[in-house]
Amino acid sequence: MKLRFAERMRDVPKSFIREILKAAADPKIISFAGGLPNPDLFPVEGVQEACAKVLRDDGQNVLQYTTTEGYPPLREFIAERYRAKKGLAIRPDEILITNGSQQGLDLLGKILLNEGDGAVIEKPGYLGAIQALSIYKPVFHSIPLHDDGVDASLAKRIFQKNPIQLFYSVPNFQNPSGVTYSKAVREELAAALKEYGVLFVEDDPYGELRFMGEDLPSMRNYLDGDSILLGSFSKIVAPAFRMGWICAGKEIMEKLVIAKQAADLHSNSFSQRVLYQYLSDCNIDDHIAAIRCVYKNQRDAMAESIDQYLPSEIQRTNPEGGMFLWLTLPDGASSMMLFQAAVERNVAFVPGYPFYVDGGGENTLRLNYSNADESTIKEGIQRLAQAWVRMGL
Ligand code: PMP
């Protein structure tokens, strides 16, 4: 039979990282390629206890269908945390529990984007967002990331020239670059978004993983209801739960709930109950503090090894949190060629060009530091340095 696929699937990029991960699956390889949290920090015992407790105490209900919006106490927990950590007045009914924040991206694309609508995304941008939004065929306008975030005056010029339906951004410890928007950039960008009435989607899965510097206001602090927040338990508890959320105002929420119903009725209710039980019984702040401490050491080991073993013509970002660091090779060097040489030396990373929606970035690459211990990180960067020398540039 000759299959015919829907037009919307044409040209949607396959996840390049998944492909790279296949190459990096060999146990000999030190992989800085994935985006995996450190599994040593997964709260296995706490989850085991929470699991037994919900089944023992409320098994019949726990295994039943539930509402699309999600388990009310979990939504209250999230709203309360926004109040306590960010000073944001968010009501529980503004929270929709999703199947990871990745589903949030798909639902937002579904309810907001018609083919040809303008969508702004950082350059480099989060690959999962590029993929999820691509299905809805927007016209991407990419905005370069600098060490302190995007250039707000350039954002303004983009808004002046093009109708923009949404601006997607990861302002804290961005994936892939590790960059954080400064306070000044946040303020300027918020003013531009307000002036042109552009809807801002603030994706913040790493925000709580700050191990250096000071917390900055959320863009929501400046934008109120004219923004949407995406959040996730993947990096602060465990990704296997697939528990994330969208925080949005009433009008958007109504559409999201319809789209979510059509997609999957509701997120895994068992996961929601176990996660909520775990959050109620453990001290999540202590747990997050432990993650920050380990990630800081891993990040320091990587940054120091880069400074020690790689030539100074290779630039790196200086992440203050999160899981990623970004390298820029000198102009004309190819990170794809370096990747080949690196894999021969049993070290892997993600070449940067797939993170660029409109070309470029051939001399960039992403390194993940959360999934290897400090001595392995050092060894991996040494191998990378050898691969670089071997390229003879
Ligand atoms: N947004 C960003 C910026 C991410 O890095 C990730 C995870 N790689 C996600 C969203 C999706 O995370 P999850 O679906 O596990 O919540």
C-alpha cells in the first residue's frame, strides 16, 4: 500500500539528539550528548514509599480516571510554590497538569498557531520546541542569544516588521546554551512585548537549579496574564513521571483543556497521586539543594577542564544553573567534524546546528554535565581536546 501522510508532518525535523544518543549508547563512550538528570539523585526510596502509601490508602480512587485539569492538590502545590518562590499570585485553576512540559509545547502549538503564523524562538533554541511547534507550520523568527539573553531592541524590530503570535523562550539556564537572561534584558524585553502585545511563553524547567548568582524575577512578574509559563518536575524529581504543567489565564486555559481532552483525556493520574504524596512527605527544598550542590561540582569540573585543556580560541558559556554548557569554536571550524573525531576517541556531544531554525551554528556544540561524575568529565574534556588537536585547525 502506498501511504500518504498529512502535510503537517512534512519537514518536521527528526530529533537529532535521539539519533546522536544512539551513537553515544556504547558504554565505552563518555557522553555529554544527552540531557539526562543525574540518576544518583532520583529519590527512589521516597517514591517507593509514596507509591505504597497511595495504593494502600486510596487504591480504588488512585487507579480511576480523573479530570483533565489534573489532581487538585498537585495544582495547589504548584500555585503555592509560585507564590512562595517568585511572589507570583497564581490560582490553582490557572494550572493544567501535562504529560511533561513537552506536551505543553504541543498543546500551545495546537491552540495558538495557524500555518504561517510568526513564532519567535531563540538562536540556538530548544530542539523539543522547534520540533513540537514545527508540526503547526509557523514561520520562525530566530533571535540570537548573547551571554545576557536576547537583544531586546532586535526583538522590537522583529515585532515591528512581522505579526508575531508567540515568543518562546527559556530565560533561565537555557537548553542548549546554559545562558540566563539578565534583569535588564528581562525588563527591556517585557516592555517590548507589552508595547506590541506579543504573547510570551516562558519555559522554565531549570529555574530552581540555580547554583551560582542570584535568582531573577520571572518574566511573568513583568507580564502578568500576557504570558504563559511552562514548568516541569522532570529535573527536580524525575523525568519518568512525565509530570509538567502549563500556567495560563482563563481564556487560554479553556482552549488548552479542550486540546488536552482530545489528546489524552488527562495525564497519568497514578503518577500525579504518587508525585503529590512524595512532595507532601519529603522536603523538596532539601532535595533541590542537594541537586544544586552536585550539579555545581559537575559544572565546575567541566568549566575548569575546558579552561585547562581546550585552547582559549574556543569560547564557552558560564552557566549559573541547569545542566548545559555551550561551546563556540573559531569561525570556519565544524562541530560535526569534531564530533566524528570525538566519537573515535570515545567522547560525544551534540553538534549545535540543529538548534538553529534558519541555518548557522556549524561551529557550536552543546555539552551536558549532569550525567557524568567529575573525574569522568575531566577525562571526557581531555579526549575532546585531543580530538580538537587531531582536526589540525
Ligand atoms: N523545555 C526545555 C527547555 C527542556 O530542556 C525540556 C527537557 N529536555 C523540556 C521542556 C521537556 O521536559 P519534560 O517534558 O520532561 O517536562
